[in-house]
Amino acid sequence: MYNSGKVIMGIIIFLLFVAFPFYYNIGRVIATPDPSLDTPVINELVEKKCVEPREFMRVEHMTMLNDWKDSAIRDGRRAYINTEGKLFEKSLQNTCMRCHSNKERFCNECHTYVAVKPYCWTCHIEPKEKKL
Amino acid sequence: MLEKALVGSRRYWLWIFFLIAIAGIGFIAYLQQYKYGLAITGLSRDVSWGLYIGQFTFLVGVAASAVMLVIPYYLHDYKKFGKIVILGEFLAVSAVIMCMLFIFVDMGQPMRIMNVMLYPNPSSVMFWDALVLGGYLGLNIIIGWATLHADKKGVKPASWVKPLIYLSIPWAISIHTVTAFLYAGLPDRHFWFSALTAASFLSSAFAGGPALLIILSMIVRRVSRFDPGIEAIQSIAKIVTYAMAANVFFIGLKLFTSLYSGIPGYGYSLAYLYTGLDGHNTLVPIMWTSSILAVVSLVLLIMPPLRRNEGILTLACVVLFISLWIDKGFGFIIGGFVPNPFGRITEYWPTFLETLITIGVWAIGFLILTVLYKIAISVREETANIKLEH
Amino acid sequence: MSMDRRGFLKLIGLSSIGIGAGWMIRKPGEFLEAGSVSDLPGALEAKQWGMVIDTSKFKTEADYKKVINACHKAHNVPAIENPNHEIKWIWTDDFAHTFSEAKHQYMTEGLKDKMVLLLCNHCKNPPCVRVCPTKATFKRKDGIVQQDMHRCIGCRFCMTACPYGARSFNYTNPRPYIKETNPEYPTRMIGVVEKCIFCEGRLARGLMPACVEASQGAMLFGDLSDTNSVVREALRRHYTLVRKPKLGTEPVVFYILDLGRDKGGGEYA
């Protein structure tokens, strides 16, 4: 190999650079996210159920919201009938956040943990939260 | 060949760092715009496009004008353009990149730029413009690079380059035609709504682009040992002359239809630009400057003894370039917006930050141009005594 | 196995195209197999929505204000003072500037200066839809020219193309300029274009557009394809105008012009 010294040095520097997030976070303790369901509306529900089962929502809520957004805005079809046949209005502000009125402790809990910043809230209005 | 851009004189590096500094200032200004929105520009509800889109429109013309060297050289076998044609192609590359940057800085949501390709709308001229500009950039990079590389090796370019060159000719015409169609098909925008818009875009492009190329060639001759050839430059000067004459003629046609018909919608924009309307006259001085410079340049170019004098030719090209830059890069856009479709007037003038961003984009364009020219010149200097094979 | 550098690069290139293509093929919602799409109960539907504005019923400043406020409040339209950055879904201008083709030198002052309510015309042949490079603005089956704020790239081509000045661009973050926020409707973000959407969200919930509701009969809304609708009835009974008919955009917002009443009596002396 030509210039092996320089090449190997380059590879090492590259690896150090790429691996930065890993060794930067070594030894840091970050709490596992624990989204809270403690809101007045949810507490009053007899049957604590989201539009779809919890496991589904956990994995697919972003796809579902994206889908809702497209079919509501582009096709003008604003209702969603879930697997149990129950009808919901497709609305982040008026359906999702009516129950999950604790954005800070529900949405942000995981989003912050996985470092995603959905830009929903540049337009959609966050529910007013009572700061504890 | 890129390595050729990494070695150069002190002067070369000074110029490079100067451009980087200007581009950096533009970038900082852009960060302000990114944060606070296009409110930092002089744009408004009534004049929703301004300096950025004007520069874009003007530079599409500069990019398309490379075809004025390609046609004589490759279609008519005009050998004297052999050395200079690469300068035209590389000018086109940097001009198209500037166009794209101007579109980018003009966008309200630049992070969504890929939506144009993800959700294409074939009835939108802007979609086609994005498509043809991208294609033209690719064509010129490939053609320029392949021919230059072959020259360096002293061989003929690969056989697949020729069809691409032929393709680039109608493609160049198309980029400027499509750009004109952005404007020429809009209802109730009288100033733009003319079948002549695309034709006059092309004529002004074929005057302004080659004029810039003459200026650049003069600089290249001064700073390097590469000489594009005085005969080549004189031939380009003739192209500039004819194109400019056609351009002024087209302006005359437009003036006749607009003014003789007496239809107010057609006259208002012209009145705003050249005499002022209802006391609004911000653009009047620069529009008259443009007109006077156009006449001056045309006189200097049409007289053969004047045109043959290198100093006067360069001056004529500079004057012509400034004239067309004002007319197309500014007046044309603003004239279409003022007065608005209800006959009300909102004036436009670029802000300081907007100007910095614009200068920054030009600096990036010149940076790319400098690097590409450095490569081309270095190759040409090495092969100064070798006959070109393509 | 042996592979030269060229072959390796080709393989890499092809595989990356493959990965890209695979990602492109995946459409949103492909993994969503639960539930189904429907309409809300009581949703209002039409083949072609249309509006008729009775100009004679707008007499005082307050008549316009209450309609404009109803719309702008419902949709969180910011009140930006700087006219260059102004956002408006529904607004007023005088008759002479609105119907400039009908204007002439000796028109009565009362008519020339008469204020007219303006909004998006939801044209049957909308130039804004034609020019939008991303289909962010598009025509719905019921004729509404819809604006998808999620997709708009802020190129402002639609503003240039609209001959009615119906479109506003968010030159700056609109939120600080919204005095009273309606928590049931979103705001917009910086850098997108917005306009009247005929309250398609309200129609989907069985409600009339906010302006129509607030106008107390001065604005009519209905299905133009239905000969028995209120709008067709009004169009039959009155002299009506649309803005700039010569452009072929075919607006569906009509203006009732009762000339007699404007002049204060229909008698010619």
C-alpha cells in the first residue's frame, strides 16, 4: 500500500470522529423514557384505550399521523374507523391531544430520548398544560 | 485533474480566499434569513419575487449562452473556438449552480426542496425548469470534463461525448425557453404575457453570456499563459453584436405593441419602469441607465474599428453586461409585479441582507468558475503546443 | 473471487440506486393495516361548491368586519400591520379596483367606492394549481382549491399566478401576531403560502363556512351543480358578476349587484 502511514492515520482519525457520540456518552446515565398517561381526560375514561391498541400505537403512531394528515387534507376524508369499528375524527389537535393533553410528559418524553424533533408544533397548537 | 486547482500562485490563493470570505458573509446573512424568514428581504405580498429570482433568470441566460460557442465549433467546424469552448462550458456549469442556489435562497421552506421531485406536477413550468436545469448542469460537467481530460492525454474524446454535445444544443435553448415560460403564461401579468418573452430572453442571453465570456477571456489572457485566441474573441464579439441588435429590436417590438394599442394594462408597467407611476419612480434611474448603456454598447460594437480595439471591446462588453443585468436581472421581474393586478402600486427595493446574500451566491459561483478555469487553463498551458483532437 | 476497482465501484453505485428505489417505492401508510378511512357523520358534500355575495347587504364597516373577524379568528390568521407581509383570507377593496373592467370615468362615486368583500375565487380553472411545482395547492373533487401547508415549499409561484391576489405568504413567523388563538385550528409556519379554503374542515363537520355563518344571509353557499340550491336560486334572481371573467379562470364566487338599491332608488328622472 502506498503512503500506508498517512492512510492509517487518516482511518484512525476518521473512526475517532465517527465514534464520537459513543464515547461521548459513555458513563452517562439517561433515564429510560416513561410516557405518562396521567391526564384528566384519560383518568376519567372507563376503558383506557387509544384509537388502536397500545403496541400498535407505539410502533406506528407516526405513520398513522402521516396517513391521517394525507387523507384528511388531500382527500378530505376526516374520519377514521378503528379495528373495533369506532369512529374518530382525524385531528392531532382535537382528537389526540384532547386525551394526551400532557405533551411534555407524553410526546416529548420519548422524542427527546431518541432525539427526534417532529415539526408538528410549528403549526399545530400544543394543549395548554398546567405547569406543576 | 482536480489537483490542478490546488496549486497556484499567491495571487490565485488570495483571490480564492477573498471569494470564500465574501461567500461566508453571504452565508451568515442567509442564516439570518433562515431564522427570520423572507421578511428580511424587500419582498412583499404584491412583489413576491425580486432580486433572487431576477438573478436566477439572468444566470439561466448566461448558462444557455455556452451554446453560442458550441454551435459554431461542433456544428460548423469553426476551429478557432477549439480552445475557448471549454471556457463557455465551465461558465455554464458555474452559472447553473448559481441559478440553483438563487432558487434555494428564495424558497420559504428550503428543507422541503425535494418535494419538487417527490410530488412532481407536470403542469408546473417550475417542475420542468428544475428538471432541465439539472440535466443541463450534468451535460456540461460531463462534456467539459471528458473533452478536457482527452485533451490532457492528447487523444480524441470518447465516442459517446459527441451525441451529448449535440444534445446539449437544443437543451441549452430549452433551459431559457422554459425559464421564460415561468412568466409568459401567467394570466393578467401583462408585462410578461407575450410570445416574445422567450425570444427576447434568448437574444439577451446570447448577448450577455458571450460578453461575459469575452471579459473573462481578457482576464485569463492577463493572468495566465493561456490565450484563447484573438480571432476567437473577435468572432464572439460579432455574435454579441448580432444578439444585442436583435435584443434591442425585440424591445422595440414590445414597446410598439404595448404603447400603440393603448391598452392600459400593457402600458402601466412600462410607465412605472421608465417614467414612474403615480409618483412611484424608484426604478426609473436604473432603467434609463440600462437603456443608455445598451445604446452605448451597441454603438461601440457595431463599428468594426472600435470593436477590433481590445480595450474598447472589453469596455463595450462590460457596459452591455451591466445594461442587460439591470434589464433582466431586475427590471423585468419587478415590472411584472408593479402595478399589481388591481392597479395598485407596491414598490420593491432589495434590503442590505438580501444584497449580501445575492453577492454571496455570486461569490460561490465565481469560486466554482475560478477552480474550473484554473483546471482548464493548467491543462491548456501544458498542451499549448499540441493540436486539439476534437 | 476477484474484482477490480472499477467493478467494485459499479456494484456500489448500482446497490445504492437499488436502496434508493426501494425507499421510493415505500409509500406512507404501507405498514398501516389497521382501521379504515371514512367521512364524519353529517359531512356536507357537493359536486361543485360555490358562493354568492350580496353586495347590497353590506352597508356599514361593521358588516364587513364581523365576517372578516369570524374567518380570521377561526383560522388563526395573524394580524400583521406591515402591508408588505400582511396575511388575509378574506378582505375588502373598492368596486373600481375589484371589477376594473367595469370601471369607467363617469361611474357614480357610490359605486366606484363601494367596498366589496374579497376572498379566494376557488376557480374552476385555477392558475395557482397549474403552476404549483409540488401539488401543494390542488383542486378537490368538490371544486375547493385546497392548500396543503405540509407540502408547500414557499416558492410563491402561486402568488405570481393568482390574478386575484388571494394568496398570502408567511414572510415571518405568524404566531406572535395572533392575538387570540383558536385552539381547535392550527396556525401556519414561516415560509408557506396560505389562503381561504372554503372552510373545508367545517364542511366535513357539517358546518357552513365561518364567513357565511357570520354574514347572517348576506353570503350564500351551496352546490352550483344543484339547480335547487340557494346559490343557483340567487343567481337566477339577481344580476351577478364574477371577477375578471375574461381570464377564463371561472371563479365560483359571485357578486350580486343590485344597481337600483346602490343608487338609492331605481327611478330614472
